[in-house]
Amino acid sequence: MRVVDLIRKKRDGRALTPEEIAFLIRGYTRGEIPDYQMAAFLMATMWRGMTVEETLVLTEEMVRSGRTLEFGHLPEAKVDKHSTGGVGDKTSLVLAPIAAAAGVRVPMISGRGLAHTGGTLDKLESIPGFRVQLPLERIRRLVERVGAALVGQTEEIVPADRKLYALRDVTATVECVPLIVASIMSKKVAEGIDALVLDVKVGKGAFMKSEAEARDLAERLVDVGRRMGKRVRALLTDMNQPLGRAIGNALEVIESMETLKGRGPDDLRALSLELAAHMLLLGDRAADLAEARHMAERILQSGAALEKFREIIEAQGGDPRVVDDYARLPQARFRFDYRAEAEGVVVEAHAERLGTASMLLGAGREQLHAPIDHAVGLIVHKKVGEPVTRGEALCTLYYNDDKRLPRALEQVRAAFVIGATAPPPDPLIRAIV
Amino acid sequence: MRVVDLIRKKRDGRALTPEEIAFLIRGYTRGEIPDYQMAAFLMATMWRGMTVEETLVLTEEMVRSGRTLEFGHLPEAKVDKHSTGGVGDKTSLVLAPIAAAAGVRVPMISGRGLAHTGGTLDKLESIPGFRVQLPLERIRRLVERVGAALVGQTEEIVPADRKLYALRDVTATVECVPLIVASIMSKKVAEGIDALVLDVKVGKGAFMKSEAEARDLAERLVDVGRRMGKRVRALLTDMNQPLGRAIGNALEVIESMETLKGRGPDDLRALSLELAAHMLLLGDRAADLAEARHMAERILQSGAALEKFREIIEAQGGDPRVVDDYARLPQARFRFDYRAEAEGVVVEAHAERLGTASMLLGAGREQLHAPIDHAVGLIVHKKVGEPVTRGEALCTLYYNDDKRLPRALEQVRAAFVIGATAPPPDPLIRAIV
């Protein structure tokens, strides 16, 4: 088998056999196939796509490239949630404690912020001492003992994805549905899960701008997951405006804890509960969705989820006192109120622009591996449909570096549109696949 | 400017600006842009193509990547011929001496055999002592003194093409028209020519199987060449069956010399004269094509072209005695006559299969840089339209290694089709662009 013939086959629009895909992934992971041949193959795949069968085999081979978590000895279902990335999306910090408190095991391997979107790992690391990079054995014990582990990918899990993702990033082959599907599903399957709830974001702040694209991705993810023997459900949810009001790492941790205390914003609370309910249902903790929703709500209201979050923080080396004392989290030195120049109703609070503003303040990375500032970010005071008077603050920017403010403000200015009447509200959950 | 953004731009079907193309080619030639990014760009270019403007700038930037030949001090026109590659195509060895003897300067940089096709350099190297790899200064002096140089690409000429071609070869991006155009035209323009005659082969033994593909390539080559200020003409010529009767390096040199002596096969003689006539016309040696044809024919018949070939051999270190004594060329130890199994007329003598047979005997390379055997090859006794009796030799295989015979014979067997009646003959010259 010659790599160039496989590139040519894909280039000409033909499907690869399982043996051919295995040859490519194994050879590439071992370093026998050079980056330049894989880069040509990736671009040919962007061009020609992959069948479901090819995507499935690709996913399986990527799982096989490394070690996997095994929880065969635990009787409870292992369930995870994965989001395709949004702005202000801190549902993981709310729903993981809810699901774990309800008796579902949550081996959650998350990522870092990418472009204008936030990442669960970055948010958690704003808690002093919290460690997200743990060896496989530690993760396994956390899931056993605490019921949840909120961690990062290890060197041992799906090494093929790490190599492929780095290459896709520099060869403009990130936005390729079968490659996205294999990347997401291989990491999730390697977590040793039985079931997975997918939160596929749609809208101005999501990677998928149209519902058609998002639905296509959701269907392929669900299809591949089910063919691998997992219970999978996908929710298409709105990402035209940020979720909740906080954007930026420590600010989002605070909003998550507020939500766990029953005081969070409605949309964040509603989506976290809904995703958690689906996790409980897929994890066999409830007979139907109504019962699952009720169970999730009860656990949140009882304070059991808040306690579970405290336990998770402590188990992963963090300072659990942050739960009661937000001042122990990093705090920005400066703040700036961005005020409405006219009276009216908020018609748009553009998620991508607000996410970019937060990133520019230092909450995210303009370059891979750049350090981030956990304290900075924004609080959005006025969301779509809310009335505003002239001079009233639309949002507050929290920052540490004067020089970063102007570019961030430019984004904020472009993000808000004030009109005469409120638009019809976007439904938070658009569809279930 | 970031490479990944340029890859994305091409991937999305947009045209690159001249500055962007310059950035890519300069960065790649200098080694600042890695192979994997260029590989992704090449595949995106296969997918989306290039405009004529992009192809032109690409060609110019490739020329600029190295040194060029300069003949500004010579009053005569500098004219070259380039073929897209065929089987048994030894016209260069006939027409270069004709054109040089007619007073046109011929700085001809040729290539080696590729797949089933032969290469002018390999053929010339079957002449004992003949040197094709010469420094730029030597080439310049040969063109000045002898009127022609039949040489290989040097390290100094179009280094971007050398790097790009090697990468295309292993990333399945060879068959991409704008890349082919830039590769051919950059090398020709770097020769310092004023005019170029292109022989674009069409048919079963050519890289372009259909006339439409060949015409598209020819038009783009002519277009880019003219925009670079060169006089360019392209002939679409038949490559369904081999040109002439000899395939294989020394065998083709002998056939070329026979043609220069007035005894060669009709098709080889006719095409060599026609291409030479176009060179003379573009090189301002004749007022019209009729006069140019007459001039070429006269030079061939007078023996002046044969004398020029002898002079070229001697000037490039070869043994000029081969012209009168073919036994000084490498000779194969064994021969095998492949005979007709039925009586009839030759309906097909498949050029690619016969070229592959010759390659398998050792005349060409299965792998890059493999050594070749200059003595081996085939002589085709019966071409399309010729009658044959049962048991009569269709072709003779010349070989040195018994083990190579069976695979070559397989190809020869599949190459010949004998029928009841002769098909209408393919015209040798299909079109002029």
C-alpha cells in the first residue's frame, strides 16, 4: 500500500477501505507517514468528504491509536456531555455536578478556548490550585471516588487526534465535518462512556452558523456514536448571543456557582438542567425525560450539586473556599462600563464579537499556547429583548492591561444593536437529533 | 500574511493576489514555509484551480526563484520545443539539429523518462561520453558556439519547480493543469527563449487522454507564454501509437540518426520537420510556414542537420563516431520476436502499453533515480493499418535480463489488436493552437 495512491483515491472522490484508513492512521501516529502527505490527504478529504463507514473506521482507528479509560467494574452508567463551543457556555460546570450527584459517572475530558470561544479547562484553572492535567490512573480514581473528573486530554488518549488536530490547524482543514466527527467521537469513546449528550451550537457565535450545517454535524455525530454502541443524543442550541451574562474564565466560574446556588441567569440554568436531564435519561437514572428533568431540578435546588462541585474542586487540588468566597478567584484591576448611546431595545448582542472582545482582553488566546489572564472578561447587562435607556451600561469590561481595552471596545461596540422593538426571541433549544 | 489564510482562501475557491503568490513561492523556496502547508495548498489548487492571472504570476515567481539564461548579445532568435511526453518521441534529436543548422539558437533543457514515457536526457546519455548535466555558463557557451545545447535542468534554474515537483509527486497533485503550466513555462522562460513550439500529445500513450483536455492545457500554456512576451504555438499531436518504430534509449538514438540520414520512419520524419518548421517561423527564419517547411526539409536533405548533430555530440563530450558506427552504442544481448497469432490488419498498437513494456525491460524507471539500461527496448515492425500474416513478427524486444521479459511481454501482448480491416488513420497533427 502506498500513501500517494490513497491520497489519489480520496482526491478522485472514492471511498477508502477500512484497511486503507487503518494504514494511514497507524502510519501517521507512528511517524512513518510524513506530515506533508497527511496534509494533502486532509485537504482531499475536505474536498471529497467521507462516507459514514469511512468516518466510523477513522474514529475507531483514532481511538485505537492510544489508551482508553475502562470502568467495566462500576455498575453506574458513564455519561458525558460535549459542546461544539460557544461564548459564555459554562454549562459543564453546572451539569457535571448535577449528573454526578444523581449517580451518573462523568468522565469529562474537555478542551481549551479556541478563537473567540471559551474552554472548560481554562475556566477551571482560574480556581487556585485546580489541576486539569492528570494521568489516566488518577482520572479513573476520581470518577470512581467523586463520580466526576473534569480534566484535559492526556498524552495517552487518542494521540492520533493530537497530531492530526495540530496539522489541521495550520493547513486550513479544521472545518471538515468527517474530521470533526472523528476528532470529537474518538476522544469521547476513549473516555469509556456508555452515553453522550451533544450540545451542537448554532448561530453567530458558533462554528456552525446555519441550522442546516449544525444539523448535518449533529446527525453524523449521533450516527457514528450509535454505530460504536453508545447511546447518543444531540441538542441544537442557540449561540447568536452569549449564554448567561458572564464571559471570561473566573467570571464564568462565579456565574456557574451562582447557578448552582439557584441564582444564575435563566438561560444558563435552563440549558444546564435540560442537558443534565438528557444525561440522566441516557444514563438510566430516569424512566422518561419528564422524570429526568424533575430529578435534575431537585438535585440543583437541594444544594447537592453545589456540594458535589465543592467536592470536585477539592479532589482535583483546588481551593474549595472559592465557593463561598469569590474574592479568592483572580480579580481584574480595572473595569469599564460600555453604555448605550440611544434608548430602545437590544436587538443583537453578537456572540462572536463579545467572545472576541473577551479574548482580546486576555481571556483567550490569539496564538496557540499563549498564556491567558483568568481574571478578565465581560459581564453583559443587557441581552436581546431587554429595554435600555440612553447612558445605561450595556456591558462591563474587566481588564488588567490598558493597552488591550481599545481593540476589545471596538468589538463590543460592533456587537450591540439597539432598535425600537424587540425581535421575536430565538428559542434556546432549536431541535433534538 | 499567514500561510494558513492563503490555503483557506484557495480552499474556498478565491483567487490569490500576486503578492500572496509571491509570498508562498519565495517562502517555500527559502525553506520558510514547510512542506505540509505547501502540500495542503497544492491539493486545494487541484480542487479549485487557478485563474490565468494566478498561473501567470505563479510562473513568473517560479522563474524568479533561480537564475536564468541570458542571450541578449546574440542577434538570432532563441527558440525551443517542448513535448508533454510520449512513447517513441525522439523528435528533439532530429529537430534541434535542423533548427540550429538553420540559424536558430536552441537552448533546450529537457527531462528524463517519466512512467511509461521516454526522456530526451536518457536517450542522449546512451551515447558514450555525452554529458547532459552542465553548469549554466557551459550551456550559454554551447548555444553561442554550436547553436544548440541539449541539457538537463541545473540546480540554479527554477529551484522552486524542483522542490514543488518532488512534493507534487508524493502528494497526488501532479495532474493539475495550472501547476503543470507553471512548471513547464517557468523552465522554458528561464532558458532565455524568444519563442516556443509546444507538442501537446493526445491519446492512449499521452498524459492527456482526450483532445479536450489536451486542448485546454495547450491553450493555457500558449496564453501564459504569450503574456510573458514569448511567441508560442502549440501542436496537438497523436500519441495513440508510438511515434516511429523504436522505443528505448539507444534504439531511439539510432532511429533519430537514420532520420537525419533521410531513412527514418515517415511519421517521425514528418512530425520532426513540421515542429522544426514552426520553430523556424517563430524564429523569424522564414516569412511563412510553407517557406519554413521547405527550409527545414532542405536542411535535412542536405546533410547539414546530421553534421550539426555530430557537432552537438562532440561539444557535449560524446563520441561522434556513433553517427557512422551504431555498434558503439550499448547493445542488448538478447532479442525476442513477438509474433502475430492471426492474420489481419493492426488495429491498435497501444502506446502506453508498449512504453510500459520498454520501461519494464529496463529502459525506464519504476522508481525515481533508479538506474536504467540504455540498450534495451522494442522495435515495432507493424503499426496501425499495416497488414500482418500469422507468425509474422509484430515487434522485437531487446533485453539483457531474462527475468524482465515475462512482464514486458504481457504488456506487448495486450498492446496489439489485430482485426479484419484497417481503421481510418489518426491524423498525426490534430490541431494547432
